[in-house]
Amino acid sequence: MEVSALPLHAMTFFEELIEASNHSTIQMIIFDESKVSQIGKVLEDLKCFVGGKSS
């Protein structure tokens, strides 16, 4: 898989998927918990598997 990312304030932000692979794992840190369900729904609509939530 090949992606594009943007560095910002000592963090790296996903920008776009350039080339897909058969299987890829992307770990996300979502700081606003109110957005977790919304982001999960978008990923599921894209046929992505969405794993569990850590506490």
C-alpha cells in the first residue's frame, strides 16, 4: 500500500491512498470521541473492517 501523509506539529496526518493492497492495517488515534462512530461508519461504507476500541 502506498499513502500520502502530511506532517503537522510533530504528528503525521493521512492525506490520501495512492495505491491499494490486498490487506492493510491502519491504526488511528481519534481525539474527539464524538467522531468515532461517524468515522467508523465511513470506513464500513468503504468496505473496511473496523476493529475494537481501546480504552
